[in-house]
Amino acid sequence: MKKDNLVYLNDILDCIVKVDSYLKNVDYAKFNRNELLQDAIFRNFEVIGEATSRLSDEFLEKHPNFPAHKAKGMRNWIIHGYEQVKLPVIFKTAKEDLPKLQEQIKKIINS
């Protein structure tokens, strides 16, 4: 049985909240030195990408600006191209792009 898009959007929001809490008051140098923190961030990006891939085609057609392709691409890069993952890109995406995605999802849910 396919779940409702709202379930996946809430899963994504939960991951974004976790990433934000994990990186609160963390600069890149600290992130770079902390493999446990990196693993936690990677895991949440994986879930975000997987949840995004489960959103319906109808949802994606209705919200063409939703960055589904980017989220799925990040997940695939972390999982399949793990040896090429660049920590500065992960950190920048977590700090700059996830808050924007969070706002976008909140607007979608509230509309």
C-alpha cells in the first residue's frame, strides 16, 4: 500500500530538524573532524532522498519547483559514490539548502 505524500513530507521534515539540531553551533572544522556527526548527517540525507523518491508523480507535477531530483541525487551520491563524497558540499547543503527545503515543505503542507 502506497503511503500518503504527507507521510513522506513529514519524514523529510523530521530529518531536516535532526540535521539542524546536530549541526547547531558546529562549524565546518568540527564537522570535518567528527566522523560520528558525518555519519548522522549522511543517514538523514539518505532518508530525505528515499522519502523524496516515494512522493507521487502527481505531487511532483503539482510542485515542479520541489527539488526532488537534487534530493534523490544527493542520496545516490552518498550511497553509490561514497568514495567521492565531498564533506564541504554536504556541510553547505545541510546549512544552506535544507532550511530552504524545510520552508518549502511547510508552505506545501499549510496550503
